[in-house]
Amino acid sequence: MEIFITGIPLGATEFHLHDVLTPVLHGPSFAHYSTLDRPFNFIVRIFEPKKGARRGRGRLAIGGRTWRDGLLLVPSRAIGEYFLDSVNCCEDFMDPVIINEVFGQRLKFRAGKHELSERDLQRLEGPYVDAQALREDTERRAELSKLMEISKVEFGWHCHDDAISIEASLCSIDPPWSISFDVKHRRIVIENNAGMRVIIRFKAVRATLEGERCFLWLDQPPIFDQQHQPNRNPNPDPNIDPDQHAPKSDRNVNVLNFNVNPIVANFDFGFNFDDIWRDIQLEGDLINDDYDFGLPEEELRDRLKSPNPHCPIFAYLRIICFSFSHSDQIGIFERKARTARLSIETSTAHDLVKRGHFSAMNVSKFRRSLKLLPYDIAFQLDGLLSRCIFHPSELLELVDPICAAIDEFGSEKTVILTRSLESQRGKYPRLPARELFYGLCQEIDDSRDYQPHKTSSLRRGRVSVASELFYCHRATITPTSTILAGPLPDETNRVIRQFSNNMSNFLRVEFREEDRHQIRQDEEVNTNTFIDERFGSILHDGLTVAGRKFELLGWSSSALREHAVWFIHPFEIIQDSQPVIVDGDYIRNSLGDFSKVIQCPARYGARIGQAFSATEPTIDIGFHEIIQIGDKESNTDPPSVFTDGVSPMSPELAAEIWSIMTNKQSKRRFKESPPPSAFQIRFGGAKGVFCVCSSMKGSRHIAIRPSMSKFESTDSVVEVSKAFDRPMDTFLNRPLVMLLETLGVPLKPLMELQRQALDRTEEKSWSCPTMAQLLEESGLGGAFALPSIFTHLSPRPGEVDITQRSGDPPSSMVAFLQRVIRFSVNHILWEIKYKARIKVPDAWTLVGVADEHDYLREGEIYACIRKLDGEIIYIEGPVLISRSPTVHPGDARMVRAIGRPPHFGSGVGLSLLFNCVVFSCRGKRSLPSMLAGGDLDGDIYALILDPNLHIVENKPPEEATVAKVLKNIGRSSNVRDLGDFVTDYIKNDMLGVISTRLLRTADKAEKCMEDEACLTLARLHSIAVDFPKTGIPVQFHEMPRAPKGLPDWDSGQANVDAESDSYYRSERHLGYLYREVKLPAVPEAKRTARQQLRLRRRRERQGEREMYVEDIQGIFESSKDENPVTQTLVQKIGSTFSVGREEDGESFDIIEEMMAIFQQYARELEIISSARPVVASRPLSEEEIVAGSIVATSSQYKIRKGNIAAMRRESTDLCVMIRDAIKGVHLGERKPSDTSVLRRAWNAWKISVACEDSFGGKSFGLLACSIAFGC
């Protein structure tokens, strides 16, 4: 209710009013209006008088006295009327002096005339806000936000001799610069009176004080923006002659020794999109859930790639130095920094010099030199600059040594040497780049007798040992920089395989924030315009990397969801004895006939994307072996397609495909298992699922339906995306839990399932055998064969299990394995707590196929489970079936499973189908289409048999979309149109926003997901899902407004305390499930990360200690008896050969070889550690990589999930290569004997024990164990 207040003195503030009203509204008289011992909220608001107004809503002047008007807002009309009655009618009920007088002036209250706004209602109904705490916080923020004038702002580079080279500065004379702390947004703001700002996020900076100077050490480039300037030119001219100096810079920016030339234009740097709100909790969200786009476009600030568009070097300069105008301000700044919880310390003074490392001449020379080097080597050099490892002057000094290394060692080994420079700089930070490179060359020269790098060099070759992988170069485009990485393993696709000899000409390009998260909108900045300028220009005009120009090629659907695309550098091939230039147009035209979709850029790109999907090639199919058949449809108008995306194939063809797939090393253990019943495939222009059919038995045929054919193509290879050879477990998730609650499933069975999962995880972590089972079930530790290692480490009678903590301090390796166990358990608990990923017993997740034999009736399904051990289970009776994401009340339905089919009639055909769910082809509408708009082109469905999770009735499904509207441009699309769509997608990717808002809305809605706002969001969700194929985005204003406040279950991923004012205690099922789970490993992971960081910094100061063979043997002899892992190894291999110190020189040679292999392994592991963190300033720990998990949380779940998948892929490939190197498996050589392998593994273990304090030392030992144990 609104209550109007008059008589507020000019000197009073809203805090004064709040202090006066709190004792009354929160006193005994109003106690019955509070719930759960928590006071209700109320809002006071004072109107500011309009300029020049004498009388009106704001100021009233009578008799020389002046006061203002205001409002009191309370959560209900009952409270408001009770308050007015108490004040105006029963003044003896309360002390009028306390309530009605402020500054000696009496206040008057009367009922207001307006209804409360939705935003005010949400605030009143949200978590209680303590006025005193709010006042103190406001005062603290106001104090921190006061501007402190600084006399100079300089950007520098930390040199290897510990000096700081000032490479650029911002002029401090006209206008002056100042610095302040923005605590709300957790950032430091450096700004001038002209409206330009330099913004640094707290979590990406540490500060040091050196006398009267302050240094900010940045982990990522700062943010640059300025007040909107309608006539500004955001992009410098890219066609300026590289040998000409740039125009004179803006008067506010003074660049020292930097005559910028546009040869640096390919580094078209810009601005970091800051994480503006504390309550950002979006799963891959583009935009904050509470943002209302209220500012007109002309009032939004302009993001900048750099303070000066002609000077793109600021992204490289990670040190900001400034001095204060007054000497006493240095102490004030330090106090403010500590109050803001910013990392700050006093350090010894650095020498400030001006060496011009980034001068125009140096940058120009470096760019030109890249064109003279082989691309793979030039890419590594360019990457070292992009990641701020070396500056241009150092890289120029490397050009001649690199050319000499190419002549002596060849290009392939020189690539490895150049790539290893990054880890060498970390080990020996005080050495110049040339000395680091010479040291690496010496290692190769010393190791020529046994060539330990021969095997590891294959990792950076063209093809992995696992033929499903290839090594691709990557570029991450951020607002200010282009960061190069790789080559890193990625899954192959049709295009890559077709041009396997030219893989270096393909580049995977991702568009990210500076913190590697996806782009988010900003309430202060015109983000859309900046995305057009920064990302759109690259998509349209191409990207220059290592002196080579790349252009947009295409994308897969999964890559687009990650805002990633493929670029290509045109190259020449010989075709029919004639040279042909292969560029983007050539490849797109060669893929097939897209004439039916080419006028819609989104649909055109999606169809091209089929060729970029990760697949395995299998067999060739002749056109005479292809049968064209029609789809099965309902008799309704419009018809519902029952066979959308699925068609039959002969059992013989399925067996042939499976035989080829299991011939690969990675799947060889499945060779004896029977072939799957269904495969998800890409075949020419068709996509979908092939399912075995008894009616095609005895032939070698496949059938293609119109619903599978997307475009015409002559490609005849059957490419498999996935083989459904085993059933998948079923796990709950947050949307499904919310839906089950909506449909009447009580909390108790869900809590019981979660408690069972928690107890089971805890119990299995307390012994080696059960921990091995847990790791296997959870898919953790696979790269390092942890499940097998724990099985072999199972204690004998009388021995202590290494998973148990005893009174004596454990050995270093045992302590390491215990941390790996805790991180693995943390991963499982994290999934349960933040994703509600709870395993459901008696439930299976299966791919959907159609009943080709027309045996099933409407509402019936058939499913037969065939486990890997051969056990057969027929599902029979009532089943709850659903498909993720469940966003509509009709997305989960009760059906009947028929059980074992008869051995006669049309039911016989079903008996060939295993590990898939067969849907009926009868009725008015296909069942898959009722389940979140599913189809049969590879969608998977969860089948739950537990009656405690079954629903009482099926809700009406979401209305079927008759035909999807496409965004056509009226002509054939070209590469520029494709670039426009990608830019549009980055700006309007709303799927995560909608999903998150739907859950938040349902949490507060009385009808849960049946609320009208949730139904609207479900409809918009379907549009957003189709956006990549239709080009029609969801507009933000179409979404219902988000409810005020956030449920506590949505608090953890952004590292925000759920007890803070932004969150409320959710009373939904998700809230109770969330609060039940604790994550004990998070503090330990932070401690491990800090210890690892301290070790790295100590290594930076002191350098890496040299290790000799004598040291290694000595350390091992003194420690071998204390390590239970060593004892297990001795028991395993002791019968093969003597593990004592060998008398001959063989052990010496092997140890020296193993040392070289370990050094290569440690370098590659550090690259993975630095490339895949969720928090940019915190590389992954060795324990995280071994466990295959990331402990740190993220506001964007998709980023964490993607980083985990990439880290596992890269570490798995590295482990395969290093195992072969340890075994002595080299191309062209005989297979080493078992004794030789064990001897080499034993000596690799020695290296691990000797180097256990080095990064990678312990995990290297696990690789040795996996070989010795025969894992």
C-alpha cells in the first residue's frame, strides 16, 4: 500500500525517515505482520522538487518554512491501514514525538492514490534489508567512490631483468585523471573529465605500493570506454601503408616512442565487458536477468578497443603505474584498497625505463618476419606475443636462432621448441628469450641418441593416435585482443578429413569476454554497436594471424552455441592436373546444393554446419544401396510426422559399421560386443538416426526419408556422430525437478534419492576398490587410468588403505591422491548441488526411434536394455518419459511400456532393437513432439520406472509449431550475410536467459511452471532453440519481467553468499535439495591453487633447480621404502627384474631419457593448466587435471562444462603420447618387450619421486604406474 507523507524537512534524508519509522513498524504492535521472526520490508521515498517549482509534489513553501513530500510503501493494505489508524486516530497508542517529528517538525500521513508498481512489490516481498547495514554500506561505498586525483597514468611491461618499461601513458595535464573504487561492481575506475574511463576488475588485479607510486598488476586487459560521441570513427583505416606513421594521436593519449602503423591492425583491440551485477547467475546468459534497457541509446557509453584507435598496444601492457597529486593520498588509497578487499602490498622499487619494446618499428619488423617463417612456427611466435609471454623486441631476437634451428632440427621439432618457450619463461623468468631457446636446443642436441622427443612430437603433428582427433589452431577474439592457442586436439569432421594435408589452414575462432566467458549486455554501454564494430568487422573482413589472412568458413551447431566458428586461409591444391584455390566459397559450394535454403543465412549456415559436426567416417555406400522411402504421418491437418529424422538400415550394414568403428584403438575393447541397434549419422546431405530393421535383413541397404534429407550432396561416406551401444543412466536436473514438483511429485522421494547418492559417494570414497568404481561410474580420472590404478592399490590384509587418513603424515604421492579423491568427490557433489544431477535407480536414457512395424498402439513404447555384460531387461508397465530441457508442464508424460514383444507377427521386428526407445506411429500427434518439441534425429529420452516419481495425469503438451518462419533476405546468401547472422546470434543468444528466468519465475509463482509467465517463457524458449536455424531471435521485451530477488539455490555459481540480501530462502524442492549438499573440497582447492601460485612465483624469483641423474637415484633410494605406491610397484614388477640400483649404465641412460620425456610432459601439462581455467587468474591445479574436473565455480555453467570437456580431451591425448614415449614405442620400431616396458616404467617412477615438488611430477608417476599395472 502507498502512504503519502507531507512535512518532511529539507535536511532530512530517506535514512532519517527509515530510522524514525523502524521502531514502530518493526515494534511489538506490528509483530503479527512479520513471519518466521523476520521483519517485513518497507520503503521510504522523498520527492526531489522540480526546478523552479514553488508548490507541488516535492516542495511546499508556507510562512517561510519549507518542506518536502514523500511516500511510505508497505507490503500489504492491512499493514498500511493499521498504520494510518494508529497514527491519525489513536495518537495515544504511540508516541507522536518519535514517529511524527523529524528535526522538530511534525509529519502527516494519508493514504496514497496509486497502486504499487511490480518492481516495488517485488522489493517489498523480497529478502529483508536492514536499514542500518544498508546505511553503513552506502556510506562505505560513497567514501570509496570519492575521486582521488592522480598526476600520471602509465602502461608498462615487466622485463626479465625486473625493470618496468613504460610503453605508453595517458596525459595528465589536460584534462586531469582521477581514481576511485566502485565496490558495487567490484572494480577500480580511472577516469578523466572528458568522459574516458579505464576500468579494472578487482579479481583481475593486485596492487603494489613503491614509495609514492602505485602499480596495478593485471591478469587481463582493462576496460576502456567513453561518453557517447556520435561522430566518432570506431575503426581505424585498415588500408594505411604499413611503412607510414600513424596520424597524430588524440591529445589525451601520449604514446612514447610509438609511431603506430596499421600493420598491427589485425590486433584490432577493444573493451572488456564487465560483469556488472552481483546477482549474475546465468547459465551461458547473454544478458542480466534484471536489466530493463531503460537508458536511451544516445546516453549509453561507447566501448573502446583502445584509448587511441591507432594505438592497439594497451592490451599487452599489464602494468598500470600512477602517482598521486598529493603525497598524503597514498595512505588513503591503501586504506581504501584494503577496505575494498583488494590485494595490495608494499614492495621494493622497480626501475622505470622507456625501452620502446612496442615501438612501431619493432612491431612492424616482427609482423614482417612472421611472413618469412613457416606458418606453424610463426603461429607459435604470434601466440607468445598474444598471451603476453614475450614482447616484440624479444621475439625479434628469436627469429635468427629459429631459422638456424629449422635448418638443424627441421620445422616439426622447431615448432615444439618454440611452443616450449612459454613454460621455460615460467621456470627461468630472469633469462632472456634467446638463452631460453638455446637451452631448449641443447636439450634436443643432447638427446639425439635416444630421441625422446620423437614420440611427443607426434602430438603436434597432423593426426592424433586416436583418429577421431586432429590438432587445430585456435584464436579467441576478446574486446581488446586476439589470443592464440594450440594446436590443441579437437574432433574431426568431414571438411577437415577432406583436406587433411592442409589442417594448418583452418582456424577455430571463438568470441569471448576478457575473462573467457560469453558476451553479456551492459546497462551502461551500447554493447550491440560494439559487437558490430569489433566482432562484426572480423567476421566480414577476416582475421590476420601470423601474417596469414583467414576468412569465415562455417560452423557446427554445437560450436555456434559456444560462439565459435571456423575460419580458413585459402590454399592451393591440384585437381585434375590443374591448380585450384581452396577458399571458403570453394568448400561451401563443394558440400552440396543449398539452393532450397540459401536465401536464409541462418538455415544456410545450419546446413553447412552438418559437414562441421564431429563424426567418425565408416563405410562407403553406393547409390544403388540407398532406398528412398516416405515418412509416416498422421491423418491430421497439418500432419504430425512420426518418423521425423529416423530411417531403417539392414543388420548386416550395422555390423559392418560397428566393425570399422571398433578397429580403432580407442574402441578396440568393444570389438567383441554386439553391434548397436541405432547410429546417429551424417550421410551426404542427410542427418538423423539409422536403426536396424528386420525387413531389410540379408541385404546391404539403408533407407533415407524426406525428413532426414536437408540438402543434396554426392558424398557417399556414412559418418557416425554417435553409436548407441549401451544404455545411459538417468539423472535428474533442475528443470525436471521443478517440473515434477509442478506435476505433484512430493519432496520426500527426491530427498531420499539425493541422500542415497550422497551416502553412496561418501562411502565409496573410503576405500581403493570402491573409489575405483566411483571414478568409473562418474567418468573421472580416465586420462590417467585412475580407476585401474586404485584397483591395483587396494591394500592387502593388515595394510592401511591409502584413502584413509592415518596419524602419520602421508607421503607426498599419497597426499596427492587423497586430494584427487576429494576433488573427484567434490565434482560429483557439485553436480548434485548446483545442477540437481541425481542418479535415478530403475531408469534409463535411450535414443528414440520409430516403430517401423506398426505394432505399438498410441501411448505405448517398447524398450529393451542390453547391458555391456550381456544382461537383458525388458521394460514393462507404466513409465514416466521426458526429454530435456523440460520447460513446459506437458514435457513429462506417463506412457505404457509393452515389455517383451511376441515372437510372431509384427512384434518380431521389435526384438532386434536394443538400448533405444521405440515410439508408436499411431494417433494424432507423435509422442516425441509432445516432449519439449523432440524428434527422432538423435534426441534422447529419459524413462523412469520408479512409481514414487510418477505423475497423476498428463498435462496438455505445448502446441506444435506448424511451420517455422525463416528470416529470408530475398537473394542468395554470401559470406557477409553469414557473418551478419553470427553477429546477430552473439547479440541475441537468449536461450540461457530464458531458461534461467523460467526457473526463477516458477520458484516464486503459486502454480510453479503452470504460471502464465512460465508458459510464455516456455513458448519463447522454443523460438530461441530454433534461432540458429530460423534467424528469428527472441526480443528481450517479449519476456515477462523477472521476479525480484534470487532463490538461494541459484547463488553458488557466482561465488555469492546465499545469505546476502540478493537471495531468499527457496521453499521449492530445489531449495531443500540445494541446502542439503555441502562442498568441503572448495576451500581445499583454493588452498591448493594458492600453494601452486606461490610455488610458481617462487620459481619466478629463484628459477628452476637443475636435476641430475645422481640426484634422482639418491632421492629415490632415500624415499622408496616410505611410499606405499612404491611398495606396490615393487611387488608388481619385482618378479620380472631387480629393482635395486643397477650396476651397468642402462639405468643411467633410461633415467636421462625419462627426464627429457618428463620435461616435455610438464611443459604440455602447464599449457593445459593455463588454457582451461574458469577463473583466468587461477590456472588449473595438477589434481584437477588428474581428476578431470574443475573445482572453481562460474556464473556461466556452459563455460565450465566446455572447459572440463576440452581439458579431458587434451589431457587424454597427452597421456596416450607420453605413455608411448615411456614404453619406448616409436614409429618404425619393433614392439618393446614386456621386461623393457616395465624397466622403463620403473625408471619413469624414479623421475616422479625425484621431481614430486615440480608441477606434473606426481601425475607423471601415475602414468608410470598405469604402464606397470598394465592399465
